[in-house]
Amino acid sequence: MGSWGKVAIAAAVGCLVLGAPGTGSAAGLSEQQRDAMLQQMIARPNDLDLAFEYAQASADAGDYEGAISALERMLIYAPNTPRIQFELGVLYYKLGAYDVARSYFEQVLANPSVPNDVAEQVRLYIQQLALAADPPPFSASIFSAIRWESNANFGPGSNTVTLNGIDFTLGDQSVGRSGWSALNIGTLHYSHDLKKQGDRLEFDFLAYSTIYFDDELSDIDLDFFEFTFGPSFNLKRISWDQTRLFVYGIGDLAYLGYDSYFYAPGAGVRLLSFSATQSVLDARIETRYRDFQDSSDLPTNSLRTGWQTRLGANYSYYFTPGFVMTTQAYVQREDADVSFYSDWEIALSLGFAWTFKNPVWNAQYPLTWQVGGGFIRRDYDDPDPTINIYESERDDTWWTRTALVIPVAETWSLVPQVEYRDQKSNYDLRTFDDLTTLLGVQKRF
């Protein structure tokens, strides 16, 4: 769901008795009042209302163990009660005892009398447990697609452009060209448990390749590789549940037209949190030193060499287990050896993903429809003297995208996608639009 990596979700209780600290008649009780209530509960062990009130007061006070003890005692007098099982699952989840929490949640779902809204909340917790609480140590994916672009080289739509106030006519090689290409993207993740308060070593690898079938577009064939490696720390040690801090090194390598384009060592810090209700926050800052290489096609490419630093965040909110909204924002600074290649960039985007039952075939595997769009603004430091000696370049890019993920087996999916991108610029050479369609196959490991 976005280039900064995948978005997961943590769900919380909503309006049930233990779901919101500080609510209900037992909110705000002192320690002495809770002790008095405990004595009453011991004297009247079969008084379920009193036990619920004590459990709520304990949860509000952060005494999850006390609340669990009261609720488990209730199960002796009221076995197989979904309400009690649900509350116990939530409390064990908050304590980080995920196997016990999952057991209670599964007992709730196994009861046919559970209301749909409660079952939906339970599924959110189970989804969170699968994606965040106990992530697999190894995962990988391969995505291969055939792609058509109306403007593969992002060239201007007109042969006539203005350079320093003079009209020029471009050759056909310099304007936008349509083309077919093969797109391949591979990812790999490995996590090693350090056996120390939940800390891990994390390794990620990304490989991206696009090959155009038209020989006249072969100079924009792109191969890009990136790896990150470093520790991630469980922030539960500072009472920030379901949150991890990643510190990592970065290595990038890019080839354009099979010539070396740039390499970039760097570092990053990432915060990934599932602690908020039905939400996930993924924020990071990364910096790289991009060393661009000159080539026969790009003899001045090295002038782009410099630091690139980006600060950004993704936020996702799950309205239901099958409907999620994701928004992204970032600000980026690129420095270069020459100021007319240095720029500031800001971006905003918003998208939705809806997972629903396949109405045509293979209802075992639901479909996911994704739709989104965004805006990118780029302001360069100084004028490019070859284009306009008076004005610096300013680009505004709008884009929209939709895709349908069609599972055809447990780990295989077909993905048709359409994207439209429109860039306006005060430099004619940078003004273009592009329509992209692709059909891809995705395999998860």
C-alpha cells in the first residue's frame, strides 16, 4: 500500500465496558475505593455486576492484571460468556500476551450468538495480532507486469518549446513517446530476534527493473537496488505499546540505460506504531548522499551529486477490517553541485482500499479495490541558464491511480492498474502528462 513500505492496523475496543479509560461509573476510583470493592467482591464472588465494575476500575487505573483476575474469576460462574472472553482478550492484548489474547478472541468468534459489530472488532484484533504482534521472520514478494505508457520518457507534449525567450522546435526523439515495457519488482524482509525485550535485527531488500521493448527507449531502462539493515527496538520498555523504533543504514544503486546512474549510502530512523485505535502510523526520516555518474548519454549527470533528505509519514485508519483509508505526506530536500538542480519537494496523497467478497468466482479469496491520488510540488533554488536565466523551475504534479487485486490462489494475485499523471511547469520542457496501464502478477512468499 504505498512505497514506504506496507501498512498494518491495531484495533481497540470502541464503546464496550473496558474500551475507553475514564468512562463508566467506576471511572476515577481511588486505590482505597478499589480495595474496598475488592473485599466486597471476595465476599460476594457470584455478583457479576460488581466484578465487572471492579474490572473496569482496575483497567482504568492501568492495573490490567487485577482486571484479568476479576474477569477470569467471573468465567467460573458464567463460562463461555462472549462479553467476558472479549474483555479478557483485549486485556491480554494490552499486556502483550498475544497467544492468550488470540485464544480468547477465537472463542468469541466461535460463538454463533455474537453480534456482528463485536465480531468485527474481534477480527480487527486478530488481524493486528497476525501483522504486528507476531510478524513472520521472513517474507518476500515478486511483482511482474506488462505496462503501457502514453509518455514513457516524460517528454513535453509539443515539439515547440521556449528556451530563454526563443522558440525552438524539438526533434521527435525529444518529445513524449508511448511505449510498452516489462516491469519487475522484488522485495525481501528478514527479521532476527535478539532475545532482548523484543528487539530485532531487520534486513530489507528491494529490486526494481523496467525494460522497454522499443529500442529507441532503451536509454531509459532502469535498474534500481536498495537494501536497509539495522536494529529495531520494542518501545514497550518505555510504556509505548505496539510501537517500534528502527535505526538503519541504507545502500542504493541505480543503472539507467545499463550505464551507472548513481549510488547512494545513507541512514534512516523509522517509527512504526499500532498503539492508536484502529490506526497505524509509519513515520521516518532518511538521508542519502547520491553520487551521480557521467555517461555518454548524460555527460553532465555528476552535477546532480548531493544529499537527499526526506521526512515523511503514512497514517492508516481501518473503518472496518475490509475498508482502510491511508494518507501520506512528506517534505524532501535535494542538494546538488549546481543550484539549479537543488530543490524542495512536498507531497500529499490520500487513498482507500476496500476488500470484499469475490462475486464471480473463488469466493474463498476476496478482492481488493484500491483508489487514490495526490499532489507533488517542486521548487528549484535557481534558474537553469540553458532554459530560463530569470526564473527558477516550479513543477506541480497531480496524479490518480486505481488498481484491483484479484487473488487466484493462496499466494498468487492478478493486478490490473491504471494511473494518470499530469505535470504543469513554468519550463515547457518539464510539462507533460502520462497515462499508464499495466497487468501484473504478484507472488507472496
